[in-house]
Amino acid sequence: MNKDTHNYNHEHEHKSKNISNMLKSLVLNLFLAIIELLGGIFSSSGALLSNGIHDMGDASILLFSTIMEKKSIKGVSDKYTYGYRRFAVLGAIINLIVLFLGGILIIILAIKSLNGTHQINNLSVMIISFIGFLVNVAGTFIMKNDDDINGKQI
């Protein structure tokens, strides 16, 4: 086995692991986003709504990153003589845009909430926040060994 063949196989194994990890994190973030959005609505918590929007953005980023990573694994072709590796970078750029737009939406919601006061169900917020903490810790452990550009930004 020559060195070039070994490097290719080694990288492919890492990419498959990265995709599997991103899918696991996608499921966790989607679950958390739904809980936070519903909890924010029922508890009247702008903080939970904002975090739900943020986590929904994370879930969409993970979905798009997974698609881009799968695309980047493909080898060279007549049309793409350098292969598809740049799709991972394209995914990272689009993910940055999604995060930026989500941040703007959260700022808009925060500004709107400055006008009025409302009662927040503190116990619900604390329980959902703790669930969110546990999900984020689990996601960190899932993604900690990823070596691609999309996994590092998550």
C-alpha cells in the first residue's frame, strides 16, 4: 500500500465519522430547539424563544454542513479536477451567514420586548435551560474530535 492510498482512506474514514457526528448533533439540536421554542411560548420567556431560534439555526447549519461534507468526500471528476473539498468551505461560509441573520432576528425580538412587561414562568425556564445545558454538553462531546471546518465552528 503506497502512502497516497493510505492518506486517502484515512481521510475518508474521518469524513464518515464527521458526518455521523454532525447527524447526531443535528438530532440533539433539533430536539432542543423545539423544546425551547415551545417552552418560550408557554412560559412567556424571550430568552427561551431567542435560544430556540439560535438552536434552530444550529440545526439548519448542521443539516447543511452534513450535506456539504457528504459532497466534499467525492473524488475528482472531469468537471471538478480538484475534487469537491471546497464544498466544506462553502458550507462554512453559508453557516456564518445563517448565524448572522439569526443574531439579527434575536436582537429584533429583544428590542421589541423592551416595551412591555409580562410574567415569566421561572420554573419552566430553569428546567428547559438545564435540559439545554445537558444537550449542549452532549453535543460538545460528540463534536470534540471533528477535524473539519464545519465541525470546528459548531
